[in-house]
Amino acid sequence: MAVAEELTPLYVNKTPSGITIEFFSDPRHYRIDGVTVPSVTEILDALFKDLSWWGQETGVRGIEELWRKGLLNRAHPSGELAIMHPTENVWTLATFDLLIEQLTLQKLTTSYVVGRASDRGQAAHDALEAWAVTREIPSAENYPPDQQAYIRAVRSFCEHCDEVFLADAIEIVVGSAKHAFAGRYDVRGRFLRDVTLDGFSVRKDGSAPLQPQNRQKVEIAEGTSVMLDLKTSKGVYPSHLLQLAGYEGAGQECGYSETDRRFVLHATMHGVYELVEAKATYEQFLVVRRTWEVLQACKEALSRG
């Protein structure tokens, strides 16, 4: 990746082991001792992610919403589907291009959905980190309607942990000079006494939360050091578990002590949280790191013809 030398890093971490890690936000990338390296999430993108059904689902929901808003009907003289023209305010044949234009205008495209997910993720991260530093428990009412359920989930976790968890650091930037990658996770801390927290809290298909009495529990002992990484995705995925393994291995190379346990904190769309333990190993993450490197070499070979 070619980047301008005058860029200013958003974060600089001079680690206990002596390496310096820089994080740049625009364009997003990391450097270790001045050398650009891939991020943990970039490496994990080498894993197959079947987004075809998600894309189809988003498209169908978009069409449903156009119909609900009265922008689609059967009024075309040909008997085919008609659409309200996005700019001329007249009914016309619903062609592919006009459907796309109206979906874009109504903010129903996959690009907009991804952007909205990014906004809610950032809001939830900010709320968690503010609590970790100031102990201020977030209020969902202070956020836009589409973010409030996720903030309620974060709030629930904060309330359960307010008297028992002490954060040692937030936004921890770590990296491996040996294996050439870097990344950052949300919170590192420890529990001051024994606690029982919510584990899996929603149905396997994510459709609805379980009743409190049916939710799995996570027991954490006094003195346990933990890594927490917040997710607002539809579910917790295998790549999330590998992500924390990468952070842990890089953190130890940076000179940080090993954490006792690592958890994905999943803030769900239903306003409840799930605490999912990540038991993937650093060796497993490094297998994906090597796979990513092979794929990059193949891409470069193809680009050279």
C-alpha cells in the first residue's frame, strides 16, 4: 500500500518490548517501526464470507420498503410494475436502473446499510469506552433511534459490571514485528470479585432474545484479567474468535502480560448483550495469516499477467 509520508497517525504505541506501532485512519492502515503491515481484520478477510444471502435479503427488504412508502404499484398501463420516478414525480415502468436510483434515494442500498452499521458500531464502542474510563453508564435516549437497542445492550453490561470490573486500558494497539500485522481491541481489565454474566442470550438464528431464565451464564472469578472486544454485528462469528487470538499473541510480543480470558461482547439488535468466550489459539490465527500472504502473492502474480 502506497501512503504519503506526511500522514499523521491517529494512535502511536511505543510498546514495552520496544517496537513502535502507528495507526492511521485515512487511509486506514498500521505501521510497525515504520513498515506498513496488514491489520488483523484485513488478514481475516481471507476467510470465506458468504454475503450473497445478506445482499439478497437487503434488496428484498428495500423493495418491500418502497412498496410500503407507496413508491411502487401496479398502475403501469402495461400491467407491469410501476415506480414513482425519482426526479420527475411521475409513474413510470419500474426498470432496474430506476429501482436502483429510488433505493439509493431512500437510503435502502447495501452501501447505506453498511454505513449505518458502522455508525451504530462506533456509537456502541464510544459508550463502552466512556464507561470504562469515567464509569458513566450510557443512556439510550441520547442516541438516534436506530442505535438505541445496541446502547441498551451496552448499558446492561455496564450495569452488571459497574462495581466489579476495573479497566486497565482502552483502545489497545498491538502488533507483531515477527509476523507483520497489527490491530487494536477495545478494553483490557480485571474483575475485582466473582461475577455471573449473561452468555448466549439470543436464539441461534438471532431472531429473538431468550427469556432471562433460559440464557446461558458465564462465571468469572475474582482477579481474572480479560480482553473485551465489542461487536454489534448480527451474530458472533468464527473470525471474531480468531481476531482476539491475534490480538493476544501480538500483545504478548509487545510485552503485555497474558490475559486469563478473552471475550467478544456482543451488543445485539434486541437490546441484550452476549458474552462469548474466544478460545481460538494464536497458532490458529497464524495459519490464517499465512493463508492471507499466499493469497496476496497469487493476486500479485495475476496482476503481472
